[in-house]
Amino acid sequence: METTTVSTQGGSVHVRIDGPVSRHTVLLLPGTGETADVFDAVCERLHNSDLRTVVLDRTDGLVPADVFAVLDELTLPWVHLVGSGTGAELAWAVAAGRFGRFASLVVADRGHPAVPDLAGVIRDSAAPAAEVPTTIVIGSADRRTEAEASMRYVTGEFRVVELVGIGNVPADAPSDFASAIVLRTGSW
């Protein structure tokens, strides 16, 4: 595994890069209170599927410009974008309205910021649509309304994958989460 540190306006970000050299790279964004380790089992499965992974050690305090700074520093013009929890919120913000930089978006337990979340809160009513094929993986049926409402804010193909009784999708269901990511990297 290769590690590097990238300086952004939001501070230094430690990045883990691993997996086979591939034409497909997956950028993974952990949630608040999580470290890059939350994706270890997911990454192992992605590497077995011939995918390279880039995992940020944190997303707290980062904004979309910081994510683009990381991608530019690592010379990654095109990636598959994945986020969990608040990392998923950042992933939505990064993908929104930016056609051409991302091949796909896979998020866990977060709908588009313009739809009410589980608590009925709309995070950003003016957020533009994500212009990429998108999969939302939800750990419980409670999030289905939020996930399905997100479809109108996605201009690419859209899927919802519902798991049963999962509290933290990447930690508790890594094979299911990795499968959703792998399916998005293929041109079926």
C-alpha cells in the first residue's frame, strides 16, 4: 500500500492508494468519526475485482474543492466516487453538476442533499443533480423514501440497494457494498 499526504485548503489529507494498476480507480470517502480502515474489507474485494482504490483518511472539514485538489495532485482525471455517512454527503456535493470527472457514484445511507433525510432535514435545497450513474445502498427500509426521492436528482442510471438490519454499510456489509461498487464500474 502506498500512502501520501496532500495539502488542501481544508488541511492536510492522508491518502491510501492500493490495488492493481487499472483503468478503473475508486475514490472512497469515510464518514465523520470513521477512518480509512472502515473500507479495508471493501477495498480487498475491489482489488480482487481489478480495481485500484484511493481512500482519504478523513472527510471532516473538507469541501468539494479539497477533493478535487486530491484528485489533481494524484493526477486522477476520472474516478468512481464512493462515500459513507458524511463522506456520502461530500460525495454528493462533489458529483453534483460536474459531468465528466466521475464515472459513477455509490453512496451508503445518504440521499441527495435536496431531499429530506431520515429526520426530515433538507441539507441543500439548491443542490444540482448528480450527472453520473448512481447507486444508493441503504442499511434499512427506513431510508427507502429518501433514497427513492433522490432519483429525480440523478441524470444517469439510478439504483437503490436495500440491505436488512445494517447499521454501517461498509463495516457491516463489505461484500454487498463492494458488489454495488463493482457493478457500477462495469459497462453492462
